[in-house]
Amino acid sequence: MNITFENADKVNGLLTITVEKEDYQEQVEKTLKNYRKKAQVPGFRPGMVPMGMIKKQYGTAVKVDEVNRLLGDKLMAYIQENKIQMLGEPLPSEKQEPQDLEQDGPFTFVFDIAVAPEFKAELSGRDKVDYYTIKVDDKLIDDQVAMYASQAGEFVKGEIFGGNDTLTGDLRQLDKKGNTLEGGITTDSGMIMPAYIKDEKQRKLFDGCKPGDIITFNPKKAYPDNDAEIAALLKVDKEQVKDLDSDFSYQVTEIRHFQPAEVNQQLFDRVFGEGTCKDEKEFRQKISDMLKAQLVQNSDYKFLLDVRAHMEKKVGKLEFPEALLKRVMLNNNKDKGADYVEKHFEGSIRELEWHLIKEQLVAAQEIKVEEADLKVIAKEAVRQQFAQYGMSNVPDDVLENYAAEQLKKRENIDNFVDRAVDMKLTEKLKTVVKLNEKEVTLEEFNKMMRGE
């Protein structure tokens, strides 16, 4: 077998593999002998079928399989041994000539190879990158306290409607004179949240109402272009409200008012565990410490984005084998077609550029991801999931069990590895570059992230 590699230019390579008969013959013969042992052919005892018959029936298919296996193994081994930084996968070259695999060879196969551009991505103390620390001020703590109080809150009966209260009442369809329509739609215990009524005039009809009050309103005007909402309110099929323009009477039977929990010891224990905080001052301090730890993740994320922008500018525009990469992208997205490739190609190249830059930074900082790192990442991911539901005092062993289950799923591993690499690279680079440290509020930080 002979393998050669040549560069048409710095980013386009041509790899040629010539497969000789002696490269595949031994394995082909071995496979055909196994076929002969197992072949069931009328008129012949098992294992006694003439080899000529076996070769005629299976010879070409077995040869093709073996040649393909050789190509795959030898091609990738050559690329690795010669440290060719290939992008994507090899593609059959347009220079490939037809090969008659019915014959004994030699067979010559030509592949187009997309080669990564050569460049240096280096960082040192001479590189200056912004680092934003987010202030944990009283407003941020107040908002978090309010969120915890809301999560622990409950609905109580109200005497008069206001704000975001929920109403329960009985609906009756009215005729043109304002009387109950005989045979019309009637609904008991229909629930309305007036705060979500689109039309202001219809919404104000409910202001200050009390149980027992009867309000006349028009569902079609209240919820324009939302037949699904009207059908759910009236408890009928969507088709029944398509042309509905009647007024309805709504007799309020109950007002449910959402009451946030009191900020007291019960709330402290619910959020952080029994006895962790003895008073509101300790509760707010605990929240402050928690927010600082969470917001560091935001700051680190922004820092890595700024490192990326800094490096892309420093490295400059890289040359890529665009025509070949478009072929690779199309090959991987055959069901989406050429239009998809054209639409997403530039974004794909930007991500590829950052991937290559980050590879060099990771290698320079000797970043390695161990199993323990994945456990930390998985555990933090589970902690954040619980926190979304207001559960901040989940026992450590519960977090570890959930994290262990996440790590059993193959689809999660790559994501956890990427996050671990980013986390370790960020921590390392903060000690390598010169940080231009700035303190901002969360609102200012969010505006920056939105590009405002």
C-alpha cells in the first residue's frame, strides 16, 4: 500500500492511497473460507461447496468490504501519524477516477482533505482583558427575598379584586337586549385573571369587584385573536367561539389573592435549612454570599467572551478551504440542502475559528479534564436545576446521586466536558492576562450582554 499527501495550497490537501492485491488478498481469502464453512447450498454437504462458487457469489462484496476497511484504517492512521490537522472528514476527490473492483487492482483512491490554517494563539501579561464584577446591592438582595417569599406563598380568599388576583365565577351568554340567551353558552366556575386581559376597557370592568358582583363583558373583545383562551374560559370547543361576538354576564363567586410568605424564621428554614439563619440579617447575608458565587459565573462567562473577541482580533482573519468545508457541511446535512449550508456557513466558520484558537489556549495552559471535574460540573448543574424551583438547601448526598445519574447518560458527557474545559481555562487565563477590573450593577451587566 502506498500513501502520499500533497498540499495544493496551505489549507487544501490531496491524499492518495493505492491499495495492492497483496494488501487485501489474505483477509479476503480467510473470510471466503469462513463463508464456505457456513454456506447452505442444495446438493452440497456443509463445508463442501466449491470455493469457485463461493468466490463467484461473494468474492466482489467481500473484497469491497475489506478495501473499505483498509481505506478507513490506513487513512486515519496516516493523518494522525503525520499530524495533519484535518477539519471535518475526508471527502472523495473530484479527481477520483473510476475503479473496477471486479478486477484484482491495484486500486487508487483520492481524497480531498481540509487542512486547518497555521497560526499562533498566545496570551501573556501584556494582554489586557476586561473583567466585570457584579455588585450585590440591597436591591438585588431585596429581589431575591421577594422571590423566595413568592415561592413559599399561597392563595387566600380576597374581599375585593386588585392587581394579579384570580377570579372564579359563573358565565351566561347574553342576547342583544342584555338578557340571558335561551340555549346559549353557560359555564360554572370559569377562571379569569383580569391582569392578562388584552383590551384595557374590558380589563377595567373588573376593577374593585367583589364576590356576588355581576359584570358584563365581551370575551371576544377581551381576548382578541385568541380563540383558544376564550374556549378554555367558556369550556367549549375552539370551533364554537370562532364567530362568537356576544356579551356575557360574569357573576363573581370567589376572589383568590396570592399572598407571599412572611419573611420570618419559617422562610429562613425553608430556603437554607433549619437553624442555618437565626434572623433576617443572617438570611440576607446568606443570600448575598450565594448571589456573589452565582454572579461570578456570569462574570467568568463574559470574561471568556471578551478573551475570544481579543484573540480573534489578535490572530486576525484566518484562511479556510471554504469550498471544501461547504462540501463537508453539505455532506453532514444532506436532508437540509445547499440553502441551509449557505445560510449557516459564516456562523459555522466563526465557531470553527474560535474552536481552533481555544484548542491552542487549552494546550498552552495544559488543561486536562479528569473524572472528578465532570462530577463537579454535573453536581453544579443539578444544584442550579433545584435552585430554579426555589430549593437552595438540597442535601449534598441528594445532589451527588442526581449528578451520578446525569453522568450515566452519554448525551450529557460532551456537554459536561466542554463546560469543564471552559471553567478550567477561564480560571487559568484570569491569572495569565492583565485584568482590567470593573464593578457594575446586574442591570448594567445585563445591558452589556444584550448589546445595549
